[in-house]
Amino acid sequence: MAEYKVVDVRATGVMPNVVADRLTEVLNEFEADGWRQEGIQPIIYNSSTTGYLLVIFARD
């Protein structure tokens, strides 16, 4: 049975290069622990003033 983990990365109010750097850190960290990325889902709430990317990982 697969195991899943979801990590949030803040995306609103942050420069795109900062978001990219944080995503790179998260992807490298989880890949090193045997996780594989299953998807990325944007989430926006509070009338579009706050947004995150949910990064979904899985491993067997």
C-alpha cells in the first residue's frame, strides 16, 4: 500500500524565483528519502490574497 504526504509551499506575495527555490528544496529533500512527486495543486483562499502550492508525494 502506498504512503502519501502533502507539503505546502507559499506562493502568493513571494517572488517567483523564491517559490522555485523552495520547490527545489522540497523536491530534493523528499526524493532523497524515497518519495516521488505525484502532483502539485495550487490553493488560493482569502479572496485570492493567500495562495499555496500543495506538493503531493507518494512512496511504496
